[in-house]
Amino acid sequence: MLVGVATAVSDHGDPEDTELLALDAATGRERWRVAPGVLPRAVAVAGDRVYTDGRDGRVAALDFQ
């Protein structure tokens, strides 16, 4: 799975306008799309969770079991 920011992020963007997108690495098909509630700086996948740190210092942990 490849995970990244689905919309352009600016320093003055709105977290509600930002989505994380996951693509199947083999087929390129979209697996899921979700608004994390923060403006992402970096995205990390660990186990069954996706973590992203926000530009405002908050962290979002998304569970996809």
C-alpha cells in the first residue's frame, strides 16, 4: 500500500480540505481516502495504523483493521 496526501497542502490550508489517500501498490487502485483532521507534514505506516503529524503540532492516528 502507498499512502500520501491526496490534495495540495499549503501553509494556510484548512485541515478539512486535506485527505490522505492509500493506493494498492500492485494495482494502483484506491484502497481508501480519509480526512485526518490535521494538515499533514509526514505520513508513516506502522502495523495496522497510519500516523501523520500536523503542521500545528497535533498527531493523527488512523486505525484500519
